[in-house]
Amino acid sequence: MNREADNNELLADVLAEAAHPDFREALLGETLRLVRRRRRFRQTPRVMAVFVGLGLIAVVVHQNLPKRQPVLPPAAKTVKKSYSLARTQSMPAGAIVDTRPFVTRKVIPPATTVEVVQTAATGRGVRIINDDELLALAAPRPAMLLRLGPHLEKLIFVNPADEKGFPLD
């Protein structure tokens, strides 16, 4: 006899005697379910490759399409001027400075009224005094130092006559 036929008969006998009649159907159903599952797992990479390929093609086509220019609304009727108009007028006669020639006669002051001042070379030139030294120079007269800004001060005398000058002691 055929060995395969013997195996089928033996299997049929064993299953027929010991198993429930629905067992063979359940066994066949489970086997078919496992086979379908394996087939799906084998097909999944192919399907994913198709979707990835379609996505790449879509991206390449989208990047190579010409860009559309946005439609701009018509320009407004009023155009802002890029300049400002300056209006001028002539100055009053008292504000105009003019030059006049000297008189033909030369005026030379007498030598006794001219005082000669000499400065010593100190290397740095001018020495800047601080606030205390400035107030010490005006010491006998009442004065105060008013700060108008970070680098702007004004010396104010209490007596207005002192602002015009006073003799040094």
C-alpha cells in the first residue's frame, strides 16, 4: 500500500475516535488563519515600499512645480511722497552778519596796557579741574554748581553782579 494513504487513514482513525467532531474543523481553521497571517506579513514590506515610493514621487514633483505668484490687489490711489517739502523765508536784517573794511587808520595800543602771558609746557596741555576746585576759585562769593546732564554743569552765582566778573585777590 501507499504510505501516504496509510498515514491519512491512521490520522482519520485517531481523530475520529479521540476527538470531538468539531476539532478537525477548528484545527483546519486555525491552520488557515496562521497561513493568512504569514502571507500578510510577507506582503506588508511590499505595500510599504509602494507607499514610500509614491510619497517620494509626490515630494519631487511638488518641489519642481513652478511657483505661483500671489495675486496682488491693485495699488492704492494715494501714493505716499518720498520727500518732505521745506518752506523758506528770508531772515530779518538784524540776524544777517556782514563784514566791513577797517578804517584806513591803524590803531596800536600803548605797550603799557598790553600784558604778556606765557604758559609752561606741561606735557598734557590743559589740566581739567574738578568740582571742588571750581567752587574754591569762587570761594569768597556764594555760588553753586548745577548739573544739567551727565556731562553738562553750570556755575551759578547768588549775586548777579558776581557773574560779570570780580577782581582776583
